[in-house]
Amino acid sequence: MQDVQDMLPLFDSESPEPGSGVSYAIDIDRCMHCGDCVRSCLFGAIAAGPMGRTLRILEDRCTACGTCHEACPTGAVYERRER
């Protein structure tokens, strides 16, 4: 099985902050790095940190379709609402 870090683009500290409305985030403590969210995202909106173990949803690519949320077996991908 391919390691999830090999499937992900890297993100850096200059990635944009979340916009307003509905967005998704990843609870890294619940994530088991199975890669289901990565494979489900048609927009390449999930990236790995420099060591490949921290996942992040890239707001500039995310359409908030919820596919990653539905694909996550542990509930680590969750919906959040901006105020």
C-alpha cells in the first residue's frame, strides 16, 4: 500500500487562510493517514506538511463539496463554519 505522504503535495506557511462560509478541516489526532480523503478530492485540495504527516485542506482549492468528509472513516475531516 502506498504511503499517504507520497500522494500529497506539500504546503507551506504562506498557504491562504480560510475564507468565509463553510469549510473543512482535519483533526490530525483522529486522522489515521489512510489517504481516503486525498483520493476522494477531485481538486487536489489536501496537502501534507514538510514531514508528510500533517494534513491540511488548502482553502484556495477546496470547493467545500464535502467529499473528503464523507470519505473519512474516522471523522477526522470535519465541517466548520466561519463567523
